[in-house]
Amino acid sequence: GLATDGVATTAWKSEHYRSTFNKPGVGLVLDAGKVVRPASLAVSTETPGYNAQVQVGASPEGPFVAVSGSKEVTGRTTFALKPRRARYLLVWITSMPSGGVAAVNEVRVTARR
């Protein structure tokens, strides 16, 4: 809820990773409430410098399919998404910023009609 509450000062935060990030990734699953055709997803963060990609799926447990390339997330980063219908979107974080915690302050999804 903190990543979609419309308040820029609140955030979903990952666990803290002390040194290297020793797993494929960690993520935040978002429920669109119904099947949508997302066109883009914008992430705002207070912890720039982590890498992420967007994935989609039909269930909150997955499986998920990548619909964007990996990008470094800066203060606000927009991912253009490949066309694919889905209800659940996953912000998949594949590297941590300095400090070892990735924050997602706000997520905004734009859907195709």
C-alpha cells in the first residue's frame, strides 16, 4: 500500500542487504484489480541506484514474465512495457543501491486501451 498511496514520502522498502546481493532479485507485486494491458510503469524512489525490471503474471505467486528490460532506477524512472495482458505486475529488483535497501515510494501504471 505504501507504494500506491499517492504520498511521495511513504515507501515500500526491501530488507537490508549488508554487502553483496546474493540472489536473483527481490520484488514488489502489484495487483491491478483486474486484467489490464499496461503500457508503462513509473517508479519514484528515495534510494536511487538500484536496477529493476517489470514483469507480469496472472497470479500474485507467479509465474511472471519480463515485459521490460532492466534499468537503473533514479529519482523517477519510467519503464516502457511490451504489450501483454495481466492482472499482477512485479517490480523485480536485481541489485541494491548503496546503503543496501531499495525503496519504492510510488508506482504509477499507465494502461493501453
